[in-house]
Amino acid sequence: MTAPSTVETAAAADVPTELTDGYHLVVDALKLNDIDTIYGVVGIPITDLARLAQAQGIRYIGFRHESNAGHAAAIAGYLNKKPGVALTVSAPGFLNGLVALANATTNCFPMVQISGSSERHLVDLKQGDYEEMDQLAAAQPFVKAAYRVSRVEDIGRGIARALRTAISGRPGGVYLDIPAAVLGAIMPKAEGDRTLSRLVDPAPRQLPAPEAVDRAIELLASAERPLVVLGKGAAYAQADAKVRQFIESTGIPYVPMSMAKGLLPDDHPQSAATARSLALKKADVVMLIGARLNWLLGHGRTGWNPDAEFVQIDIDPKEMDSNQPISAPLVGDIESVLDALAERTKPGQIQAPSAWREELGARSAQNVAKMAERLEADPHPMQFMGALKAVRDVVHQHPETYIVNEGANALDIARNVIDMHVPRHRLDSGTWGVMGIGMGYAIAAAVESGAPVVAIEGDSAFGFSGIEIETICRYKLPVVTVIMNNGGVYRGDDTNPYDDEPSPTTLMSAARHDLLIESFGGKGYRATTPAEVTAALTEALALGGPALIDCVIDPSAGTESGHISHLNPKGITVGNITPAKK
């Protein structure tokens, strides 16, 4: 082999080394791991990161507020079963996004929030840098995990670690802090490329122990009044056929939590949703699939048979016994557990007694008849029931439509009125019952699916994220926002007996939300009767673009705090409060 000449060596030395930087490495790492959409709000120091991501083929959806961008990323994670990504600036922008990140963690949605941050040496000495904050420390109490990338060569590892943490085991929110200096740092491209990695099996199957499966089978087989509770974890698992096969092969009645509606059609003969109170009160063995015994289920105490025994499928063993003793814990991912149950159950071993199914069926028929009477009423001014029945009837003709729902009465009543037939098509306030998720969830559902979205909002709940209708119009998304406008938080007829200022729950009764969307180029409607709601929603869905229907509801309609008014502490009544002298 001939050694290179002096001329050749000199020529090679003159060839410039190709360079990369932190911005490019972040984008390259995300693309390598199949992240194709980012939701965020730009500013120092991440504006060029968004520009570069867009130039490299990642779709960037720009919001007006970081919390809404975060909610969009979170629900994208839920819908796709892979981490949604939110991008924010430092300090205040980071904190705005942290609300959504914490909510994602509580709801077990896989999400990663990437935020730019100030120089570490200035932050640590508290020298007053631009938007100075120790963001890593601030995030840690509220998320599944928080990481910081302190060197440009660690960006690939940081992205991979954040994505794996968000999706593996029990999904949740992960914070990734990247200081501005790291984003701008430069290194040879060849070396940078070697730091990137593609995740292998980021959410591996977790199989239950055979003896645990046998224990659960024996308990379910011995039940006289078995019940299955389906949570949103069951919907997230995307094991729809296996969930249905287990329910139908055993004949066990089931109750779906709100975001599990549609896993089986709401009109399925084994659904006990319309006899929920009786089912919980009498069930002697309850199987939880992707559901937790938190406040939404009365912690397994309020309203339950005190002698009920529980079978629980959960990927996190720490969840077991959190509120009630779990007689048969099944630790594993839902699909693997259902596979094991199918393999180890003898034909006919688990069968719900017909008397139990008939009892629940009879109660369901009674309650459905009562609801039908209420829905057929057409009082004036318009009530929640009338407006929501109109929405339900139109949506029935468009089963591909996603329903986003938040509010107090708007949430509670819509959940009961609008039945679902497709999984993961009802998105609502979830475990925290938080308001402000509406527009973020609606935007992500439209972006990720391309399908029409109907966002049913209380007028108060809409106010938390309403400016994002500009985002909906800017991206020309097929989102129809339907506002239940009764002029108040909970209801609009509250008064302030002490002076002429509005009461704490009073909103502007003459608000014209329909004109708001028209200012951004969308289509606005004002509806005062169910027939007008029907006409407006039918036309809006046919148009396939941004629209808003302002449904004028009776100000006296609704109840304080909706269905959870019992959570309000009882103290001195307002009537006994003596107003302060001015």
C-alpha cells in the first residue's frame, strides 16, 4: 500500500469539516425516533429550533399559550400511543407548559416537554439572567421524570431517555431542559451523528405471573355479581378486540369511565353505564381494566358494595391497594394480561349469572326511558339537554367525529347524553377534572387524525383556552366549537346582593362567541333552539373548516359544580355573611 504524498495530505487538511449544532441534533434525534409533529410557542431561545424542525419535515403547530400547546401534545400521546412533544421558551413559558405536563402525568399520557433555559452558571449563582429559573428543580415534583442536557454531545442521549421514560411502564410527562448555550453549541457533524440513537422496544410487554392470572380467574369464576370497569388506560392500550372478546366471552356487565366510552358501543347489551349506581352498589367481584380507584370511583368506598373484592390490571404494582385491598392483582400491560386470561381460562369457567345481567338490564331500561322523556322535552329558553341532544343526533351521522368535552354541567350532561361507538373518540377533563384542555385537545385530535372534531365547551371552560380558535383558523382545522352559553360559571343567574358588581360566578350574559371566531375568518353561528343547533352543526361539519356555535342556554340551567357539588365544603352560608363596609 502506497503512503499518501505530502501534497495529498495537505489537500485533505484543506477540506472543511462538516459541522452541526444543538438545534440540528435535537431535530435529528426526534426524526430518528419517528416524532413527526411538535406543538409549541416560540421565543428565545427556541425559535430557530421550531424553524429548523419545520424545514426538516417535522410539522410544527404554533399556539398562543404554552399550556394549550402542552395539552395538545399530551392528547396526541394518548391517541398515538407514543410521546407527544411540546416546545416552550424558558421560565414563564416553561411554567405555562408545566400545567399540561403535570396533567399528562396524572392522566398517564406520554408526553415530553422540551424547554430552552438560561445559562447554568448564571442561574446557579442567581446572577439575574434573562428569564432565570432552575427549571429542572421546578419540574421534578410534577412529572414522571426530569432531565437536563448540559453538553451538546448528550442531546441524542437526552432525547432518547426522555422519550423512553415517557412511554415505558406507566406513561407520563417528562421534562427535558436544554440550555441556550447547548442549543447553539457546534461540533463536527460526524461526531454528532454518532451520538444519536433510535429506541429499541421503548415500551416492552410486561407479562403477568401465571399464578396471579389463575388467582384472578378463580375469583371471577366464583362471583355471583361480577362487574368490569373500563378506564381510559384500557382505551390507551389499543387492545380493543381483546377487551371486547373478554367481555363478550364471559358475559360480565361493564361500566366504562368517560374516556373509555366507545371501546364497546354504548348501546352494547352488556353495558351497565345507565345502571352504574346499582352495578357498583351490588357487584361482589369487580375487575378494573385500566382504571384506578381514585375519586372518580369514590375511592372504591362511596357507593360501592362494602364486601366487594377487586381484580386489578395495572402496569404499576404501586397502584395496587392504593385505596382498597386488591384480592387479585394482575401486574402487566393490558394486552398481555388479557392474552394470559384467554389462554388460562377454561371454556365456560367465567360466566356472569343471567339473573345479575337481567337485573342490570331492567334498571338500564328504566333509566333509558326516563332519559328519553327528558330529551324529548323542548323548553324555552333552551336547556343543556335540548342543545346536547341536537349535537348527539348530528354526530350520529358522522361516527368518525371526535368529541372533546369540558366544563361542569356541559361535561356532566354531555357524558350522559352523547353515546360513543368508536374507541378513543371522547376526550375530556380526565382524572384531575381540569378546565382548559378543550382547544388543545381539539387541535391535536384534528391534526393527528384529520377527522372532524366537535368541542363541547361550557362558556366558563372555553375562556381558559378560547384564544386558540385563532390557531384553529390559522391552520384551517376541521374543528367545530359548541359553547353552552348560560352566562356564568356553573349557571348565569347568580347575583351579588351587596353592590352592583357581578357575582363571583357571573359571566357576560350577552357574550357573542360566534363573532369572536368570525374575526379570525371562521364561521360563526348563534343558536337559541335545538333546531338551530341541528342546522348549524350540520352545515359546519359539511363545510369541514373552523366554526363555532354559540348556544344560548337558560341562565338558570345547571347546578353548582355540576355532579360533584358534594365536594364543596360546608361552612357558614353566604346568607349569613355580613358585607364589609366600604
